[in-house]
Amino acid sequence: MFFRLSGKISGQIRSLLTFYASLFVVSMRRLLRGPRLPGWTWLFEVSNHFVKMQTATAFEMTDHQAGREYENSLVLPSPAMAKVEIEACHAPVRGHWYRPKSAAKDITVLYLHGGGYAYYARAHQNLIALVTLAAKSQTFALDYRLIPEHPFPAQLDDALAAYRWLLESGIRPDRLVVMGDSAGGNLTLALLLALRDAHTALPALGICIAPWTDVTNPGESLEKNGPYDWVDQRMPRQWAEWLCKNSDPRNPLVSPVYADLHGLPPIYIQAGDAEILYDMIQAFYAEAQAQGVNARLDVWQHMNHDFQAYGELLPQSKEALQRIGQVIGETIA
């Protein structure tokens, strides 16, 4: 199997041992009990186990930068990476452009990555490349400031700067999509609210993959889905504490479920019913519907957090990415 290794040798060795342990544990468990949930392939289950162990190890490191480096010590690249060109951008905002090597449409996606606002794992490149190919767009993936070094509103300020830079570069808002996963889904919603309140031209569409909609972290799914998700409930609780160092966690720009949602553009949401954030995602969707927002939520049974990152390797992921492309195509005719 092809790995991409980086960082300290000690981290690489530990990651390799974790990966091979995941192979053994999952293979034995499936042999004795079958898949963890219906529809879970062997590769999906091994990857979930590995990512869960890697994320927990990084989370427990008191040196945050060391934790980020450890997360990147072993990455399994997606075939999608070979189908896009990636170009770094350092000013006036920091990030990377992703462009399909094949023909693209006149559509731009501003992508806001997940990672609890604390991490920007290299593995996210796979998901961003898959989204770029599904949307047939040029995608700008923003490298915003991270917590705990930079609490709210640093991330929102960076997202606002990136959005305004795209408009100043000549990109039309009616050809622009703001999209994010997990914490990036939270930031997507916060950005839409901030743009509306600033009377700035809104994008054509907002897309949220598994958005963290309430940093007070309510809902039974936070514990009930713990055995199936690779994100542990203690993580969003710690991240919320770091994010809201000087802020009220019920601030609508931090927890969009408490916001006045009137006047927002269409919002498309994807989730799996086996992820720990599932209840708060449902709560946000119900609130959006109650306020008359043009919102749509698609849920995949037995899928957990960010399952879209598996691309062609998982039928559910392939379908979810196709729907993202369809929704963008239908919205931006």
C-alpha cells in the first residue's frame, strides 16, 4: 500500500505501527463479528480505525504544533490528487488553488477546511481535490489561523478577507460557492451571516459537509455515535473552549444554530447518521426550515464524519460527491 510519510522518524514509525495495528484489529473483528455497521467496507473500517487512533494521539499532545505534524506523518493519498493542479498563494491571503487538469466550469469554490479549528491535516487535500473535481470548479482552500493560538474571531476575519479578495479579483458572487466541512462548515455558515450583515454581495450557494453548528455541543449523538465516529466527544468540547476564549459560545457567529438566518443564500448540507454531530446538524436544518431558508439536508445511513473523503473507494462517498456537483450545477445554471 502506498503511503506518504513526512516529519520526524519517530512519528512516522509510530504512525506505521498504528496503521498495521488497525489492519489487524479490524480484520480480526470483522472475521468474528462482521462489519461494525452495515455498508462499511474493510478499507473504510480500517481507515476509520487508523484515523481515530491518529487523531486521538495528536489531540493528546500538549505541544499543538507537534500534534499537527504527527497528524501529517502518514497520509494515504487519493487518486483524485493526480487529477488536479495545486498552486500555493501567500498574499494577500494564504491558501492553495486547486484546479482540475480536465475542463472546468466558470465556477469558483471558496473551501474552508475542517479539523476542529485546531488542525489542517494534509489528508484534507484529498477531500478538497475530490470536491474540486465534483464541482468542476477552481477551488481556493483557505489556510486560516488556528486555535488555541488564535481564538474567535480570527478564523472569521480570515474568511471574510479571502471572500472579499475573490470578489476584488473579478469573481462574480453568482458564480461563487462557499463550502466547508466540520469546523469549516461552521465557518461557512458564520461567513454567510457576516456577509449578510455587512451588506456584501452573497455567494450563489453555501455547502456544509458535517457542519459543527453548535459549539455548546448538545445532543445524544455526541455520545451515542462515539463507537462509530472517528471524532471523540471530548475533542469538540476542548476545541469549543479554545475557540470561545473571549466569546459567548451562543454567539450566532460561533454557533449558527442560534442565528437569525433570514436573507441567506441556498444552503446544502450533507451528514451521516453515525457521526457525533448528527443531532446538532438536524437541529440547524430544522431551524433553517422554520425560518424559511432554502435549505436541503441529505443524510447517509451508517456513515460517519467526512465520509465524502473516500471518493471512488466508497459508494456512499461517490454518491455524495456527485450530489454536490449536481446541486452546484442546478444552482449555478
